[in-house]
Amino acid sequence: MRWSKLRKLVKDRFAPEVQGRLDIHSAAYGACTCGHAWLTWDGEVIANFCTRAWGNIGAFQPGFVSPEPGPGELVAYGEFSRQDAYQACWALVHDLSIDEALADDDVLVRTLAIVDARLGKRRLAQLDPETLHPLGQHLLALRIAAARKPAPALP
């Protein structure tokens, strides 16, 4: 499936309070699978998933352990690749119920589940931020804050 179609399906699943504010993008470079994906909130990049960085830190090596984000970072350099983001989007849209997505081993699937409209406000309030990846914690806080106040007017 083309990225543009998958992106639309993912964005259509976003909760009303984050629609128009949260966006997901992907860019490929040339004929290879190199590139990056990124998340934006109100136009500002909040997470970058770079395939080249992912490969540079040794992700192709046996026994690779994903790095932890540093202080003030939501996603560590090379922690995820563009393909990881694509696979998480695919799983969320095609393969998983919201319960399965929240319990999935994939950090990006769980993170995207937080902004999914199928996750109701009561259940959202029951999530323990301490069990989430820093990106998931940030999106949880943004979604809760967005639900409390209206989205900014578009120019």
C-alpha cells in the first residue's frame, strides 16, 4: 500500500482532539529504503525516525538493543527507522484491535494507540504513563491537554 493511503487511514483513526494537530510524515530517498518518518504537533517535529541513523548505530548487528532517549529527548538517535513507523501504522490500521495495540510489544504501535479514537477518554485516563515510552508519555499528555481546550484557529 502506498504511504499516502496508509497515512490517510492512520490520520482518520486519530481522536478528534488531536486531528489537525498531530501529523505523521515519511520521505524516501532515491530507490533505496533509506529515509525518515516523523511526527509533528502543530507543525513542530516531536519525533524523527531516521533509517540511516538506525543503521549507523548498529541495528543490523546481532544482539542489538535499542538506545534509550537522552534527557529532553522523546526518541533516541536511531532508536526507530522509517520502516518501523510504517509497520506500526500498518498494524494499527489493519491487524490490531485497540486492546491488542495497547498491549503490543512494539513501542510505536502502543504509542499510536494512545492517539487512536478507539481509545475512549475513561480508558485513556486509566493509562499509567510510567509504563509508556517517553514519546507515548508525551502524546498522552498532549491528547489530554488538547481535550481540555479547543484547537487553535487555522489562519
